[in-house]
Amino acid sequence: LDDNARIDFHNNYTAQIHGHAHPRINAAVEHQLPRGTAYSAPGAQEYELAKLLCERIGSIEQVVFNNSGTEAVMVALRCARAHTGRNKIGLFEGAYHGNHEYVSVTVNTPLSKLDPSGLTAIPEWPGQPPSVVEDVIVLPYNDLDRSESILREHASELACLIMEPVASNFGYVPAEEEFLRGIRELTTELGVVLVFDEVQSFRLSPGGAQEYLGVTPDVTTFGKII
């Protein structure tokens, strides 16, 4: 609109890691178009991608495809609740996991709403039901001692803890090695499902951030780059 030209190095949070209109991707799209674009049941292409993901990522045994990273997170939380019989989920202050109700909590909270005496679950958007925050436990990122205290306090209620191994929303901050390994040990001990949100961090290696950092979650959500 203002006659400035810009080069897009953002590439939609890794969804277009090869840039715009890469000739090999264009060719693949042109090859597929005459064969169909959307199917109501899994097709051969989905099978091949699922097989590839299972081969490349040590923690993956089964794959379910969804329409977005947000939906993948929603399904992961549902699986954890069904598996544990518990309702509450844990997440880290400032973390972004899509626009699902139960993860749109304490993401970009205004300073005026923060409680300096402790971590509080605060809805992100107008229109979220107040009951959402009753089932969300907020933890401090890269603070193992405080996180352990909160996890132990709520262990009997927590279905899962979801986290990005590299937190995107506040500057792509990697989890410290001691912190990440400590969280893995604690969730295992307490029977809390550990969910890695690798929608963005999967670009770090062929096996994602979990391979790069050497920590294996119970469930992983992917999107964009896959």
C-alpha cells in the first residue's frame, strides 16, 4: 500500500521453510491436483507421511491427522484426559499453543492483570467461559523448583503438561537442559502425560527438538513444516 517492497523471511512460522513458490513444491502440487485435493478418509499420501514420521521420530508410534496445529493440540489434550481420567492441564506462562479454549490462557496477558504473588490462569480472549481457567494450571518456564512444587501439588488432577521445547511466543527460548530433563522425570513419576508442541520446533532436526535436545515426550503435536 505504501509502495515499499519486502522480502518474506518469516515464511509462516516454518510452514513455508522452502520459501514461496519453490519449483519442486509447485511441481508436486501440479502432480496431485488432477488426482484430488481432499478426501474423507486417509489416502495413500497420508499413509506415506505417517510412515515417514514414525520412522524419523523415536517417540511416535501412531499418527492422527488434523486440520491445524490448534486442532492437533485439542486432540492431544483429549487423549491425555481419556488416558488418565483427569481433567486439568498444565501449561507454561506466556506459551502459545494455538487458539483452542484450554490453551488460550495466560498467553499475552497485560501487565495490569498479572499477579506478582503467583501465577494465575487468565483467559486470553473475550467470550471464553470463566470455567476454562478452573482446569488450567500455569507454571513458570525454565524454573524447575517452582514447577516441581506446582506439579506435585496438582498431580492427582493433572491429565497432562503441554510445552514447547523451544518457547516461540516470547523469543524462541530453548528449555534449559536441566529443566527439560527434570520435567520429563517429574511427569513420569507423577503419571502426568507430557505433550510436546513441536508445531514450530520440528524444524530443528529430522527428529524435531526432542531429538535435538534428547528428551522424549509421551505425545507430540506437529503442524506447518510437516
